[in-house]
Amino acid sequence: MEEFKGQPRLPKFAVPKRYDIRLTPDLTSCKFGGSVAIDVDVVGDTKFIVLNAADLTINNRSVSFTNKVSSKALEPTKVELVEADEILVLEFAETLPTGMGVLAIGFEGVLNDKMKGFYRSSYELNGEKKNMAVTQFEPADARRCFPCWDEPACKITLDVPSELVALSNMPVIDEKVDGNMKTVSYQESPIMSTYLVAVVIGLFDYVEDHTSDGIKVRVYCQVGKANQGKFALNVAVKTLELYKEYFAVPYSLPKLDMIAIPDFAAGAMENYGLVTYRETALLYDDQHSAAANKQRVATVVAHELAHQWFGNLVTMEWWTHLWLNEGFATWVSYLAADSLFPEWKIWTQFLDECTEGLRLDGLAESHPIEVEVNHTGEIDEIFDAISYRKGASVIRMLQNYLGAECFQRSLASYIKKYACSNAKTEDLWAALEEGSGEPVNKLMNSWTKQKGYPVISVKVKEEKLELEQSQFLSSGSPGDGQWIVPITLCCGSYDVCKNFLLYNKSDSFDIKELLGCSISKEGDNGGWIKLNVNQTGFYRVKYDKDLAARLGYAIEMKQLSETDRFGILDDHFALCMARQQTLTSLLTLMASYSEETEYTVLSNLITISYKIGRIAADARPELLDYLKQFFISLFQNSAEKLGWDSKPGESHLDALLRGEIFTALALLGHKETLNEASKRFHAFLADRTTPLLPPDIRKAAYVAVMQKVSASDRSGYESLLRVYRETDLSQEKTRILSSLASCPDVNIVLEVLNFLLSSEVRSQDAVYGLAVSIEGRETAWKWLKDNWDHISKTWGSGFLITRFISSIVSPFASYEKVREVEEFFSSRCKPYIARTLRQSIERVQINAKWVESIRNEGHLAEAVKELAYRKY
């Protein structure tokens, strides 16, 4: 038996072909019983069968293996559940006959409260607390519900109380009621991985619609909330039609159910035919949801439905290829949202995804897109910005390079070829290479098999354009990566764009020959050169001083697209953090954006201002008030144009911007904003339906209220807690939670953090409350240490625990804090937090270096004061 312990994957001498699962959950005692009959093909000489199982009690006397030819039943001589490896090892007295047989196992388990495996979620109905039973199996938790391998077809039967709704991946074929219990049987599923099996049992309402080819689509939710499912239902029906056309393959199951679960760790899970969601990602309430909530619902639904093809129909071969699922679903969800809601300019907003990917991948502690997974405990941590956001960004870069039509055609043939089977990254590249004739495999290996990305340095020397690539690291350290880079560039206008692959470390080109234009002498701002046109490439660009000045001028003259304005700002900020540009030069560039009106650009400007404010508080606290004054003057222009009240027929993007800009002004301490917010908040307390505080500006008002709260004046805090307790809308609860810890009073911050651990906050939502004011950093760190045992027990091996570490550790900026953090975790580090911990410590080191460099920057004080008093 020892040979099977400590192995990353199961042995291959027995292959499962189909499962017959029967489950009997008890929602009162929160236990379940079950049995599984697995058709197994024995393909090697063995006395053993090894499969996965965890947190289950196996009924040893129920275990048997029956060969289909001889019908002889064999009982194992030894049954061992190895909890450390989550495997069940069955040893038989004699070598098993090869060929098909049936493995039968009876088992029992507990409906846990850890939001994984077969778990319980609670809700209230007419003032009474009820339980529902839910599954969440990705990445490797089906084994907590029934013993299994990872490649089954499934046939499920459930025994449940007769008044409950019982859902699974496939439609019901039979329902037998016997007194107050019923037995529900479902159609057999096509071949699919165990992580996609799903069961949900509880009391639900639903809304229903059909696609043009007759697929029944339903949205299930808590009783009384059915109307909130209509928006998602509409998006789902249109998205299924769109994907059918885009992938040239119809949706492969007879029905699609989507269901909102009150306790849910991730955003959503793409279970085949039964997609589970957090309430905030599926439900939309006309009265109380903001524009940001609407967009979140649309993109998450589109993401999960993309998985029905990319992930469910064609499944990754092993978790190393997880990015194929997640990167692809992220990219294609933007394609769908853009088709359904063109006015959202969603591809411009995609730059936020790209920036998050660049931000994580600028760390030495990043990882390649394709990462070796040796232990199931490591899988959770790669559901991160590399798999999703960098993954989506390199797919967008490739699609842009190959052309949309060729890309779509090749994709459709890939899905046809690998339907109902498994694929690796190389299989996708082969399909795209065949369809395009381009060296896709060679090009993309440089982006998926090594971590990081390049910064392209650009300078002009005697009418020659000189390009040089080097690995970009936020620490400013040199890296040794080299890429095949799809370069795009234009000169002076967007009429002439050139694109080519940069294979070498450096190259130089005659500007006139390449672009048909020339760059005039220094001091004349006439011509400009922009690389990475519209930010389609996953890399950064560093311009020489003259080219940078020309681009600054082009921004003021409104000659550049919004995506390029975003990119120039974002790259400059990243280079400043890496100490390759001064803070003075970054602030001067930001001043060029004083008349900016586009949502995505302004949103990034706001994010950058927060980060500069935090770092300046550590580096040059005496300049903080001047910086705040400068940022207020940058945002005031837009704030005045937008006003607090929405205008009839205004755009979705204006609604998004209003919330963000007033939140920023509140955090900057802008008096008029704080007073107006307070006035509107009090009107809202008196009347929850007041038009003075619509959902889009509630977060801004809540943050403003918390800026004035202190231990001696708690009224605003108490009022917000009252609103939190009264609402049953998840979106409202998370809006409040994410505002509370912005309070500058550390005593209040500590109260808020303790509130997160109380029974009033669902464990899925606690992480929203970790957005702590800079004054509260130290308090939060002490709180994390004091409560670590409780936190690690409650949030355990799931990915939510990593948020506690990254949110609380990353904002620091001293080497002393690095030593403290390392010391505290030296005896507490587990595999599932190791990567996040290393990344968070690296961020603190980067901040510390940045603080030192800003302290030593000459002429910064004069520049900041000049910008603060300049008229915009």
C-alpha cells in the first residue's frame, strides 16, 4: 500500500467509465448517506484499486468488485482511507480480472460549513432558519461527497424530503414520492469530469425561458427573489445563442439551470447544466443594484456559460492547463458582453483585467501560465490573476495578431476535434497554427511557459527607432526572460499602423521606411510614436524623455485613443514603482489628464492616486495635503460635470464613474463631498426609497460617512450597521462591509474587523471588510496575528484565506515589517498559502524600496506644491 502514498496523481491500472450515484442528505442533522456503483475497466495486473476519497466514512462491508463477464463478486481484504493523500486504497486477495467490472461502495459524510464538497448553506424563510445542501467540487472536492476518479459519466439518484426542489446536472427522468420522502432520478450525463458534477437541494423559486433551439433555461433563487433573476436569464439565453454561433457547436445538454447560493466561496462555478453562483453574481434588483452590479452579473454569466464549451465539453488534461479554462472563459465573456451591451465599451474596461495580470506578473514570485501542480493543495492558489487575467490577455494579444476571423475558425475546429475529451495547451496552439500558418506554438510558448513579461524601451536616434526588450520586474531588479513580442506601433495618427514580431533582445529601424513619417527635432511636439497600439499586447513600454513629452502633449491635445491614454499612464506608474521613472514625472503626466472624461481611464487615475497617497504617507508625510489637493483638482472637473444625481438617458459608464469619483473625493477628505454625502445618507436613513441616494452613489456615501466616525462619535457607524442588518440583499451588505474599515479611527477599525468574525457576516463575505484605512494597517496586522488560529480554522484550505494575508500584509512598506511577517508565519505556513505569502512579502519589499527612492528624490516638494496650486 505504501507505494500509493504521497503521489500527485492516481495510478492508471483501473479506468472509470461511468458512475451511478445515490445520495440521501438529511438537512436537519446535516449528515448524508450514499452509495456509488462505478463501471471500471481494469487495464493492468493489479491486486489494488486506488481512488480518491476524503472526509467520508466508508462502510467496509459494502465494498465489492464484480467482474462483468464472470459475475464473480470479490470483497477486499483491506480497506484503507489515507486522509493525508485523500485516497481510498482497496487491496484484494487475488489479482483482479482485466476488463470491465463494477466497484460498489457505501459511505456516509457530513454536510460541512466549509463551502466545498457536499456542504450546507443557510437562509431564512418567514423568519425561520433553513438549510439547503449544495455541492462545490472544483478543483478536487468531489471526493468529499463520493469516492471517485476524475473522468466519469454520471447517473445520479437523490432521496430527499418531498417538499424540496432537487436539482442536478441533467433533467429529471423519474420522481417517486413515498410519504414525506421522494426519490428523484436524472438522465445519465455525457462524459464529464467529476469536478463538474453538481447537486442542489432546498426550497427555491425560479424564472424560465427558452433558446430558439428549445434549450430550457432557468434561474433559481431563494423564495421571494425570483424577479431578481430576470436580468441574468435574459443574458444567459442571448449568450447561449451567441456561443452556439461563435464556437459552431450547439450547447450540448437539454437544459441549463443557474442558481443563487447564499453561502458560496467563489464568484460562480460552471457545473455542467447546473451553474452555481453567489447571489451578488446572479441577482439584479432594479431598485437596489448599482450599474457595477449589473455589469458583474452579465460578465460572470457570460464567463460561466463559456465554460460549457471551454472546460466542460473540452476539458483540460490536468490542472497545469487550468488557464485554458479560465483565461479563455474570461476573454470570451468580454466578447459576449460587448455583443450584448456595446455601449459599455467593455473592451476598454478589459484593460483593468490586463493591468491586474501585469501587476501580479511583475513579481519575482509570480508563476508561469502553465504551472506544474504536484499536490491538490496547490491547485486553489493558481486560480489567480495569472490563470484568469494574464491568460485572457495573451489570448487577446494572439487573436489581435492572427485576426479575428482566422482565430474564430481555428477555435471552432479545435472544439469539434476535442469535444467530450481532454486537451492540452499545445493542442490549441496546433489548431491555431494550422488555421493561420503562423508559428503560434513557438510564439506562445514564450508567454505561457515562462513567468513575467517584457518592457520595451524605445528611443529615437538620428531618424532610427531603437527598440530593446528586457524583463520587467516591479522591484526594479533585472530579469533574464526573453519573448517573441507582437509589436504594434503608429506615428502621429492611427492611419498607418505597423505590426511585426520582435524576436531579438534589440532591433533598430529606419523611421521613414517603417512608418512613412519622421520625428522632428526636440522641443517641437509635432510628431509622436505610440507602441502597443490600443494596449493589445501583454507588455509595458518605456519611452525616452523626448518621446514621453510628445505623448504627454498628444494626450492634452486629445489625439490619442482612450485605450492608449490608459496604457501610457499605467506603464508610467509601473515604471515609477520600479524606480525607473521619478514620482515628479508621473505626477506631471497625471496633470495632462485634467480634462479626461472616459470612465476606464479616470478609474485607473483614481486607483493610481490611492497608491501614490499611501506610499507618500510613508515616504513624505509632509507633502500629503498638497498631493490630496492636486488629486482633488484632477477629479473635480468630472465630479462637477456628473453631479450627484443621474441624468435621464445617461450612459452606464457615467453611472459607474459617478460612484468611483465621489468615493475618491470622500477618501481625499474633500469637504463639500463629505457634507453632501452626509446630507443624502440621513435622507436615506429616514426613507430607504429616497431618490437622493440611488445604488450607484451609496458606496461613496457610506465611505464618506465612515471618514467622520470616531470612538467619540459613532453615530454614522451604528447607522450603517443598522442598514446592514435590515437588508436581505447581498449586494447591499457587501457595499457596506467594503466601506466600514475605511474609517481613520483605529478603535473603530478594530471593531469592524471583529464584526467580520461574528455570526452576522457570512464567511464568504468577510474578505470584503479587509479594505482598511492606512491609519488602520498596524491594527489589522495585530488583529490578524491575534485571530490567526480562528481564521485558519474557519477559512481553512480554501482560497479565501489567501485574501486575509494579501489584504493585510501587502500595504506595508518597511523591511522591519517583512521580518515580522516572516517570523510570524515561519511556523504557520501551509502549502495553500505559501505562494500568496511570498508574493505579499515581495510587495512590502517593493514598497520599502519605493519609499526610499521617493525620500531621496530632489525637487519633489516644489513640483508637488506647484501642481497643487495650478489652475486646471
